[in-house]
Amino acid sequence: MESKKRKCLVIYNPMSGKGMDDTTIMQYQKILKERGYYVDFIATRTSHHATEIMVNADAYDIVFSVGGDGTLNEVVKGNFLRDERLTICPLPSGTCNDVASMLGYGKDIIDNLVIALEGEIKDIDIGTVNDDPFAYVVGMGTLMNIPYETSSIEKRKMGYLAYLKAGLGTVLKKMRRYKAEITVDGMSLDGQYSLIMISNANHIAGIDDFHKDVCLDDGKLEVLLCNAKNKIAFIKDLLLYLVGSPFSAVKTLKAEDITIKLLEQPENEWCVDGERYISDGNIYHIRISDKMKFLTPKAKVKKLFKCNKKILSN
């Protein structure tokens, strides 16, 4: 008796990186057909289109998000709104691709598909900021405006160097600190901060092992607070933290529930998964809200997941 065919959907951003050309689509069709999948392809046309596609998608076995972290954010948002959520697989073709890189995907868009299909489905914690889901990071302050302020043209032309160029310009400007009332799992951490960042990732801003002990399914978010008073101290403290020095003034902890009340108007909007996030008020409630299934390469499973139970292998 012939086994039942599975269905998958490829949502791709044609403006992200090199994108999906006709040759790549044909290769994807061939590989997926050989693995027993029917496949549909949908290109995003505008901002938020991936969310709309995901909300209205049929019951696919896998949805591949081919693009950058912004495209993945839209797919996660759409999946979050569904009654029956689908399994997501982020395949990188954007500029930074933090989530896909963290999970173990490389640069080759064809190899990544093969690696994915040989992987495992894992439950990943999904956070929300004021009930809006995010895939891996949310924050404000120094450097957090770079991803959404860097132009798409420069990102396509220069790749990751576009972010470094923008970052240099930001560091040369006068740095501000913001008064904030912060509650982390009931603990008060009021103060003045130049950077506030909450994430569920160990690969941030293109930096691998940004945090050293991240677990994607432990029900905890990584909270990073930096109160450096000037840009020199900020750079020094952040570099010390990245190399694991105990002398860094950067404070980090794990938490389930964080409330941030800003007592000053920030110079730039918040950043969520590399995109601009605008809120009506000055209070941000960030927490782990649910889990979502991700198709994940085997190579990083032991490092990134607490619940290392294999669900599916192709």
C-alpha cells in the first residue's frame, strides 16, 4: 500500500538576500518530491504578508520560512494566531539569520533543505511582548535600532557589513541611558540602562554564543541589562561579557516574566526580531507564552534543548 503523501509550504521573501530563483525552486521541488512531499510556494509581496499567509494556510506538515529573521517573525506571528499550529522550519536567505544560524543552518540554500529534512521536530519557547509574539529577541537602547534602520538596499549590497557600518555610526554618537522600573519574576531591578534586551537565543546580531547557557525549551528568557554610563564603558562591558569575563558590568539572568516601565521617552523605537516595534504606552510586559514546533538540524539539538526527545526523523 502506497504511503500517504505529506504536504509542505515554502513561504519565501523574494527581497531577502539572494532570494529564491526559478532554479532553486525547481531543486526544492525535486528534493521534496523525492522525500514524499507535495509542495506549494508562495512569495511574500509586502510587509506582514507572511503572517497573512500563515494564518490562512492549510494543514501543512511543514512550513518553510525562507528569508531573514523578519520573515520568520511574521511566520511565527501567523502561526501564533492559528487554532491548530503548524511545524515551522526557518531556512536562511537574509542578512543576519540569527535563528537559522543558531539552529545549525549554513549558507547553502539547497544543503539547508536537506539538513532540515534529516532533522528533528523540537518544541521551542515563544515569548510575547504586550501579547505580540516574537521569535527570539526584543529590546531597546544602544545598538538595538541598527537592524531596522539599515536600508534593505544596503543589506542586499553589503550583507552583514551593512550592520557593522551602521553600528559604527551609532557608537560614535552620544549614548543615552534611560530610567526604567523593571520587575523580573517579582524582583525589582530599577535603574538607568543603556541597553535592555530579552531573548531566547544564543546567536544574536550575528554573534554566536552571545549567551553561553541558552536552552530553547526550558521556559525561561535571557534578560540582559547594561547600565554603562558612556560609550567606551558600554563597548568594554559588552566585549567582556561576550568573552565570558566576570568583570563585566552587564547583568544577565533567566526569567519567565518581565515587566519594564520606561520613565523616559526612548530616542528610538523598540526592536523585535530585527524589526521596528511601536507601542502606544511606556510599559512592556514580556513573558514566555507558549511553545511552537520547529524542524531543527540534529547537530545542535543536544546543545540547545533540555527536553532532548526525538519526535520525528525523516
